[in-house]
Amino acid sequence: MKLLVALVFLSFSIIPVAYGSEITGTPKMEVFGPNDWITVFVDVDGYAGGSVEWTATQPDGKVITGSLPSLQASKATHNIIRTAFDNQFGNWTIQYNYKDTQKTLGVFVEPLDVKITTDKDTYGKFDKAIMKFSTNYYEPSASKAETLHVKILDDNGSPAKLVEEYKTKVSQASIVEVFSMDNLLKHNPSGTYHIVAKYYSVEVDVPFTASSVNAETNIFMGSDKNLYDPGDPVEINIVVPEISLNSGVLTITYPSGKTNTTTISPVTPLNRITFDDVTTSEIGTFTAKFVYGPNIVTKTFDVLAETLEKPMYKSENIEDTVAIPQWVRNNADWWSKNQITDYDFKNALQYMIRENIIVIPVLPSSDSPVTEIPGWIKNNAKFWVNGEITDQEFAKSIAFLVTSGIIKI
């Protein structure tokens, strides 16, 4: 009887074991590299056999799952096998489940940084483009390093003709490569191209302009006035005698250094671009710069609190009425200094008269046998640029070129 009582007492004295009372998860490092596996050291306090289930939510929201089938001494090293090819950079959330116990922790995977820079935005036919590739992850052993793929594409996304894809192993943080524009333009037209570099699954696109146009091609640019009142609209006029590229870039730099950039596409022989709000915020000297292939032309204008300047001159004699925009002064200055030829200056004037940029009345033809621009007109241009003769006097020079038939309208 005593033995039976003792057995009954002992049966009620056994304490149930608590399973999975606590799960601890410790990431191997605070920040994992772009190409690292994610490693977590898992410890289950009160482990009593069986698997630990896990669920990982990736940075893009996708979920992957798995299990740790058995733990040794209640511990396990959990590896999530991944590489930079998955593009899963950023915050990961991992949840562990063992019986009724859960543990959630976050880990961070450093983004793969890939950059491509070029030494210039625009290249001529005989230029060399210097491309620099840089990254925050590389494998010093070339045999283990991942390959960088670089292609040259046209503006429609098609590979440039007869330009081979460049490949190299990334075994250092930066790589410099030189591309020949002559080779590109032998088989492809002038235009906008793209350096497209792919490293792992990260792709970067850097546009540039390649042009076979002679860098000495003369582009004429001016504004409708040299001086503006605050709030005045600004009209920039650009004459491109030889069209070779579909687009160009016009940048207005404010006195403070702030910039306003406009892409002009398509580029036509005469381009008129109006800015309604350039003069509303700042007083001082503004600079307009137009980049067309390898050609760059600049023009300055001022915004003052009060101006008296008129945009053009008209003589009081109706028979000799001539209107000359002030920005023609730039062209006359280049011509007087022999920076452009007689042919260029004559053609520019002729074009601007035909397009009503320079307005003159219908004048009678002259019987003068002159077929070339006389030297005295170049002297007058120099005097006009320097302010030594008036607009009216220089207007007579232009009228002479028209009446003598040197400029044909």
C-alpha cells in the first residue's frame, strides 16, 4: 500500500518541459556586402528536436522560405545563399519559427554601386573618349572576378555598327578604358550614343554626343536684346548653317551660378527659343551657351533694374529703313578679327535677311561690278563693333551688300 501511494505522488510531481522558450538570431555582420551570403547564427533555448522553419522577405517584397532540419546543441548556422545577381540590396526581414515560438530580425545588404563617367559630353571625329568605371565591390583575384560588359548603343537602343562589346574582369575598384570616336563614326552617323555598362545585374547608361562635323563650323547665336528689364521674356536666336545632329543643348547660367538647360530637338537652320521667366528672379549678367556636337558658342546678356536699350535700330529715313538685332555685333566682331571668312559672314547675313532676323526694305539693284566684299566694309564692321560708328552707318554697309548683289535675297 505504501508503494502504491509513493508511485501516485511521483506521477503528479513531474514538471512538463517548455519547448522553444526563446530563439536568438545573430547576423554574422552588421552590413553584408553586395555579393555576400546572409549568415545568421541561430540558438534555440529549450530545443527538443525537430526543424526550425524560416521565412525571409527580400527588399523587393518577394518571400523565400526554408527550414533548419536539426540543430546541434540547440545551435545552427543559417546561410541564405545569394549573390549580387539577385539585385536584392537593402533591408531583409527574416523570421524563425520553432513550435510556438517566433523570432524576427532584420539584416542589411549594401547596394552594389556602379558608376560610369566620361571626360566629356561631346566628342569630335578624332577625339578619344576616356571612360572610367568604378564600383564599391570587386574581387582582387581576376580568376574569380565578375565580368564587366560595356556596349555602345545608338539613341534607339540598337548596338552601334562594327563597334565590339568591351569585356573585362573587375579585379580593382576602378577601370579606365579609351574608345576611338574615329572608329565609331566611320560606320555610324553623327548623333547621340550611350555607353551601357552591366556589372552583375546592375546596368548604367551614360549618353554622349559623337559628331563628324568640323569643330570650326560657325554657329551664330544672339538674343533679341542685350539689356532686359526684370520680367522681360528673353528670346535666344541660334543659326546653324550646317545641320548634322538632331539635337543640341542650350544652357542659361544665372548671375548666381544656377543653370537652366534646354534640349533643342530637332535643330533647324533657324532656332528661336523663348524663356518667359529667366529675368524674373535675378539681376546681373547671364550667359547662354549652346553645344552642338563639338561646337560651342556663348552669348551674354544683362538684366538691370531699368534699361533704355531698344532691341533694334530703325533709321528715320523710310527709304533706308534697316533693323539690325544687337547680337549681329558678335558676328561682325568675329569677321573683323578674321575668325570667320568673308563667305561665312556673307552667308550668315544673307540667311538672317531672308529669315527676317535682319529687316531691310526692298532696295533697287545697283549696276556696281563689285562681286566681293570690299575691305572698307570690314573696316566699318570693326568700327561698329568698337562703337566708333553708329548703327545707321553700319546699316548702310549692309544695304550696299544687298544693292550690289553680293548678298542675294
